[in-house]
Amino acid sequence: MITRHLRRFGSLMCSDPPRAHELLDDALTERQPQPDKKAPRGTPMSGKAVVMLCATSFFVGLLLSGRMALLAPPSSETSTGHGSGIALFADDCDQSRRKLEEGKPNDIMKEVSRTHQAIQSLDKSVSSLEMELAVERARQNGGLGVSAPSRGRLPKAFVVVGINTAFSSKRRRDSLRDTWVPRGERLRRLEKDKGVVVRFVIGHSATPGGALDRAVDAEAAATGDFLRLADHVEGYHELSGKTRAYFAAAVATWDAEFYVKVDDDVHVNLGMLAARLAKYRDRPRVYVGCMKSGPVLSQKGVKYYEPEYWKFGDEGNKYFRHATGQIYAVSRDLASYISINQPILHRFANEDVSLGAWLIGLEVEHVDDRSLCCATPPDCEWKKQAGNVCAASFDWSCSGICKSVDRMRAIHSACGEGDGAVWSAAAI
């Protein structure tokens, strides 16, 4: 009987522990002697043995119950107590992780933007230092071809506007002085207060000291708005060399952020020009102008004939992209590069092609700015009325303003930005 009870006890301990304890009590009760009955046959078990046997069965039941619990798979539907707390904690972790991951893209983009800005600033600083060192080295070695104070004492400027002119172009110069080029004290104040330098650029005649040179010297003394190129002899087929000499002389005279070349038959709004260039002041090597890619003319005798046409490929090919020659701008680093390397920069027949060739193999940003090549009225006038004042205007058919001496004043009246625009430009 006891054995049967013990077997049931062990089995119930796995499934119903309270019932197992009741069974143990029944077993002990049945072991008590009954007065009405006869003693069972056989040797009776002592109370101590029964207790030991029950305890052994109890621990065996616990052991079996523990093993079964270990072997039983956890239930995901009935988790309670510590299990549910762990699950809740895991859910909180998952939610926090998801929030963190959702916030990461914005943080990463901000960091990337800040890093990019820092790299741009550092690149510009390093590039400027390298160019300044190269310019100073070239000056000490006599490579610039112009006499100028050391770079540390050069006057600062935002932009130097060099107006390409000739000995025979005094009436053109006067037409500009009557319109968009300031005279006298206004010219000097523009340079001092706004950092905008404007000069007519000219070299020397084939007979130094002759009548042509004396006439320009007298004009320069009266107006104070000339930049003379000491080592350049004027001539129509020497425009590429003149451009090279201009950048060298300008870099050696002013420490500017931009250097502009413009022809003396083009109308310019200085305030708008400065504002357009200010957009690119954080870029170290920028080349701004109206980019084009015209045909390479191989027929001798035609205008813009290119004697070295064969260097540009088969007949009928086009030039690489370059700024049209009426007006363009380069940043300080590029002007310094031209200044330093001018002895070995090849000159093609066309000045604008030559400049494009000097820069085509460099890490240069070409900016196609159509505000620098508006047509004359009504085009520039309509744009002004729409609030889009042009930086420069000319006629493509004439590669400048046709009959500019006669028309410059009317064009300035129709398309000019107003005399106060350059003074109120906040970007410079």
C-alpha cells in the first residue's frame, strides 16, 4: 500500500504538488495501528524508515519536476512575473534603439555638412597659402616681370576690374567714364570703401616714349585710372600676351579675391558684378563667365582664324568650353597661377581660347553665368524691369556694343542699376 502511495506521490509531485502532500498524509494515517484490526503479516516498517522513504520520494519528485521544467519549452503566451518584466524591458530597449536609429540620419547629415564646410575652408586656406608662397618666390626670382611691393604690403581688394583698351580708344574710355566707370574721388572712394578697383589696362607702343605713350601718360596723370603693363607692346595679335601680362601685374599690385577682364565696349553694372562674384568667394579656384564652345576656324584670312587649328583635332571640330572674351573673372588662385607660370603658358590666336587652355587641365570650377552676357536693349531693359539687372551687356554680332561711343549713354540709362547700387551692395 505504501509503495503504491509513493508511486502516486512521485507522479503527482510533477503535476499536482498539493494533491501529493494529501496522499502522503493518507499514507501516514494508514500506517497507524487500528484497534479493531489484526496486525498485518510480515515485519512492520519503523516510523523513521517511513519518514526517510517519504522524504526520499519527495526529493525525487522535486528533481523530476525540475528536469521537466528545464525540458519544457517556454510559453510566449503565458509569460508572467519576471518573464513579463524582462519582456517589457526588452520592448523598451527596442523602442529606444528605434528612436536612436531614426534620429541618426539627421545627426549624420549635420556632421557631414559641418565636415564638408570645414574641409572647404581648409582647402581654400591651404590653397591661398601655397599661391602666396609661389608668388613671393617668383617675385624674388624676377619671374613676375613687374616691380611691386612684397605681398604682405599689397592693398586688399575684393575685385580688380581691368578694362582692356588701346591707344586709339580714348573716346571709348570717355564714354565709360561718363556712364559706369567712376571718376576722380568717387573712383578712389569705391576702392577704399567697397574694395572695387577699376583700371584701364594698356601696355606701351612699339616706339617707347613716342607720341602714343606720351598721350596715355598725360591721360593717366589726369584721371588716375590706368594700369600700365611695363613689358607688353600693344598690338591686335598680342591680346593673349596682354591678358597674361594683365593678371601678372594685377596680382603683383593688389591682393584681391577676384580679377576681372572686360573690353572697353561693354556695359557693366559694378554693383551687380560684385554681387554675382560674392556668391563664389568661398571657392578657391573658380572661373566665371559666359561659357561657349565655338568652331575652330581653319580658313586663313577669316576673322578669328586659328593658325594652330590642327591641335584641336580634325577640321570642323569645336573648342573646349571657355568664357567668351568680352568679360570674365578668375579667383585669386587662378590669377596667381597665370602670374607664376606666364613664361610657359602657350598663346593661341584668340585671347579667350588661350585663357581657357591655361585653365582646362587644372582643378577649376567653370561657372556659366549668363548675367555676364545680356544683349543690349531691349533685352537688358526687360530684365531690369523684371528685377533681374544684368551684370554686363553687349552685342554678340559685334563682340561688344556696336558703335559703343554713340550708344553707351543710352544703354546705361536703359539698363544701368543706378549710381547708388554699388555703394549699397552688402555682400562686398
